[in-house]
Amino acid sequence: MAVVLRPRPVNRAGPLLVVAASFGTAFATSPARAADVRTVSRTVGEGYMMRVPGPEGHLLSRRRLVQYVNLGVFRILPPKRAGEIFRDPRDGQLQIVTSLRLRHDFGTFQRDATGDAARLIQNLDGRQIDILFGYLEGRNLGGWVDLRVGRQLEMSGLDFYAFDGGWIRARTPAHLAVEVFGGFQVNGNHAFGFPTFELDGTQGLPHDDATTPMVGAAFSMTDVSWMDARFAYRRTWTPSSLNRDLMDVDGSMGLQGTVNQELVSANIALRLAQGRLSPFAAARYNIGTDRVDDLSAGASWAITELHTLRAFYLRTIPMFDLDSIFNVFATEPFEDVRVVYEVRPGERWTLYGRFQGRIFRSGTTGVLELDPDAEVSFGGGGGAGAAYRRRRFAMRLDGFGLGGEGGLRAGGSVDTRTHVWYDRIALDGRAYYTYFRDDLVADRRGYSLALQVGTNIRLAHGVYFNVVGEELFTTFYRHAFRALGVLSVDWAFRMGQR
């Protein structure tokens, strides 16, 4: 597979990743130490056809090949005490974790696009190599310090982000930890970037190529068996001093300094009644738009060994780069309420029923308050299902219906898996039917029926091959065949002296 790198602004993650790799090489090759090395290689191939919008109805092919390579070096530091095979976790430990992705589309999906469509496709699918993450991690160093250096993913309540830099946490005897982190926001336009976490709302603008530093701090509870809690602050901005070589939209050189994100997030989860009751809540407050973008709360209650009740509430609003014009429009939040009741009448059977409610508020909470006393509408539905499992066979049945504001969706599915030949081969089958009716757009009414057949083969220890074929029948397609294949290789070895 040919890998082509387009000229892009310098990726500031490079030096950090080189430092992390240098540390790992120094530790892993020392003859006086032993380290566990694990490599996971996963090759994914996918092919299908898609119809081009328009009266001609041309078909374009997608032939995507994706290669994941994960490398980890663990237990780098040797034991401190005589007779120990592995270092006690209380004495601290170092490890290196990396993940690389290469991908390319050999179909006609990209080649036949022209004009604005070509630029959009290149922006979405043109990347061919990504560093998903790669960092040197230290755990319990000195008995109270944790750290990471390199490209890393972080989650704080409902705030998800990726950055190239450093993170350090100091734990105290009072079960309170203080965190500080900083670096550069991962940019999908840079070489070895990661477009998944790129900020929305500035597509095609010079800000897409800008260098954006990020800093933050957090407080969290540690080593508390019945509670997890964290409060964090994060700020990402585009300083003019680091972006003087970029041309602004008005043709002038240099970008004006601006704040891209400024957020406060918090989350808490409790384990009460010996773990039978687990309430949780999380929120993200956007300082730039002065509103709560995301809010969730729920609980899981194991009433008895056979009966479980779960409830969940979610309220979310799309978040954009603060420099995007989308922030000046009123944005309607999405609210969802779900309740699931589950019972296990036997060792092999699980039965469940669920309720889902959707709340719609028209003309709501953007920077422009168009109608603060907006009308509230409600849509709801539910579903039920059953799961059966034994050693070599498993099956799941599910049916659902959801109506109210916007239209109706109803359908059902059946999934099966059968293990044969000493569990080396698994046969999968799935059928999924959906009926949909949009109350606003007449063309969005019809049905879809998907039939899937696949197999998972264990070629050797840690080596698996999976292939799935799907035929889709809809109101708009007579047939739409799709194939997916995955080859996964997972192996490990120990290097150095014990």
C-alpha cells in the first residue's frame, strides 16, 4: 500500500513522541532489566457501492483498507526486592503505549469527485496515516505521582479531547489528587494528525491549520472505594505569535489571536449498598457560550440477584469552535430519557424491557435567545428483548418502536453466534428490519432489511480472521451488498534479563 504524505504545517507532537520512544528504547534494551513487549496488528478491508445524488444515479465504489499497529512496552522498571519476578505496583512502574493507523481507499469514491465535493472528500477521507496515541506513562512514581508524555486521549466527565504534551497528577494522603496538563491540541490537518478530535465549525478556513496550545487543571478523588469524582478546567486558544505564517480569510498574513474552547467539566459516580446501587452524573459547562452543553445523570440498581433497573437522562447541544459562526445561531438541545428493566429467570436466559422518551424544545438556547418560552413536545416508545446463551450458542431477539415528534421508527432484529470445531470457528448470523416514516419529508419514508452472515476463525493463538457479508434491501435500493474482513494478530514476548 502506497503512503503519500502531503505537505502540512509542522506537527509539534513529533519531538514529544521521539522523547517517549527514546526513553522506551533505553529501558527496554538494557541487559539488566526485563520488559514485556506486546504488539497488536489489525488489518481491516471493506468494500461496497454507494449511489451518487442526482437523477443519473451513478454508483461509486469504496474499497477501503485500514491497518492498525499497536505497540506496548510494559514493566520497564525492574523489581526492587530480591526474589521478585515482577516489580510491585506500589513501587512505581513505567510503560510505553502507541497506536498507528494507515488507511487508503482504492475505489472510485475519491477519484470521481470534482469541485467542492472533491475538496470535501479529501478533507474527510484523504488522510492516510494517523498516530492515534503514543506516550510514555509513569504510574505511582515515588508512591504518589502519575504522569504521561506524548500524544494522549483524555476524558473528563463529558469532555473528550486529544493533545500532544504532558499530564501529571500528584496524589495526597487525603485521597485528593491535583492534575495539571498542557500541550497542543491534535490537528487533523497536520502530518500524523488525528482528525477525529478536530474542532467543528471552521472547515475549509485557515484556522484548520493553526497551532493551538492547550492547558488545563483538575481535582479528583483517588483511592476511595465507594466514589469517583473529578472537576476539571480546560482552555484551548490560537495565539497570533504562533500563526504568523498563515493567511487569514481576508488575505492578510497572520491569524488574530482567539480562544477556541474554554470548558469546565465535572463528574461523580457512587457505589452504594455494597455496590448494588450506582448513581452517577456528569456535566460540561461552556464558558465561551455561557451554557451547559452536556448534562447526564442516571443510576443502576441491582434490586436482587435476578432483577436490575437502570435509568439514564441525557441533554446535549452541539459544540463548535468559539471562532465559528455557528455559535450565533440558536441551537436546539437533544434530550433523551431511558429506563431499562432486566430480569434473569435462569442461567441461560435474560429478558429485558426498555422505555425511551425524547424531549424537543423549539427555538432554544443559542447565543441568540429567540424564544425562551418555547413549546415543549414529547416523543416516546420502547422495546423488549431476550437473550439466550450456552457454551457454543448464543442468540438475541429485540423489537422496538419510537414515535412522536418527527415521525415513526419501528422494527426488530435477531442475532446468533455458533461455535464449532473446538471453538476455533464461530458462525454469525443477523437479520435487522426497520420501518421509518418522516412526518416532514415524504421521501424519507420506507423500510430497510439487512441480512448478515459471517465467520470468525482462530487461525492460531492470538491470530483471528473475521469476514462479514451483508445484503441490504430498502425502498430506494433493490440490493446493496457490503463486505468486511478483519485480520487480527496479537502477540507478546519478554526481553532482557530477569
